[in-house]
Amino acid sequence: MATETLHNANVTAPGGFSPEDVQSITRALNPLLADVYALYIKTKNFHWHMNGPHFRDYHLMLDEHADQIFGIGDDIAERVRKIGGTTLHSIGEISNVKRISDNDKAFVAADEMLSELEADNRAFADNLRAAHETTSAANDYATTSLIETWIDQAERRAWFLYETTR
Ligand SMILES: [Fe+2]
């Protein structure tokens, strides 16, 4: 199965991690990578389909958020490769392991878009915290440090989305 393949780590671990740690870190990071691309495209979806009197502000804010989210993806995938794991290959694999739900509705009101993205960014931060437990336990300092930055970024996006809607 494709999903199983994603969780299999190479036997050689160039980062010096044990096979067990390579596997646990890979299992923590690949779903995060899928979430990044799912959240990226959803943020772009709402950027493209924004509506209402605050169109310009919201449209621009979501573009900033999308750029920041997209910037995380390559770092996650390359951390997996640096420690000797296998990362995602395709949109199909992203779809199999992502935890951010799609929203394909023809119309979504602006406030609903912002609230949904706030919840998604908070869920993403929670998933980052869970991955942080794994990378900390494995003494993967580099990934752990990156995750801390990504948590702050996700909390900042959630903060902006929250304050914009209340
Ligand atoms: Fe655009």
C-alpha cells in the first residue's frame, strides 16, 4: 500500500538515527507535509473565491498565509530525506494521509472561510505539537527547532484569522 510505503524508512540512516527513530519521525512528518499542501490549496481556494466588502483585505491576508504555509513544505520533506526516510511522491499520497479537510462548496461566505481556516491552522498547530513530541524524544534537534517556528507561524495565522472575524 502506498501509505505503508510512506511509513517505511530506509535501512541506512544518514542522519545517525536508529531505524526506529527514522520510522517514527517519518510517520510524524509525512502527514504534516500532506497537511501543509492541503492547507495551502485551501487557503488559496479561499483567496481566489473571497467575496464581500472586505474582499481586498481578506484576499491579501490569505495570500500572505498561503505563501508562509507553502514555504514549510520543502523543509519538512527534506528533513525526512536527511534522516533517511521516504517522503511523499504525489497528490494521491497527499490525499491519502492529509488531515485537513477539503471545502469544494461553490460559495462560502467570507466569515465562514476565515473561521474554517482558523480552525484548520489551530488543528495544524496541534499536529505540529504532536510531532514535536516525537522529534524531541528522538533528539532530532533540527526538526524540533523547525517545528517550534512553524507552531509560532500557525498560531500567528490563527490569531489574525480570529481577530479578523470577531
Ligand atoms: Fe492570487
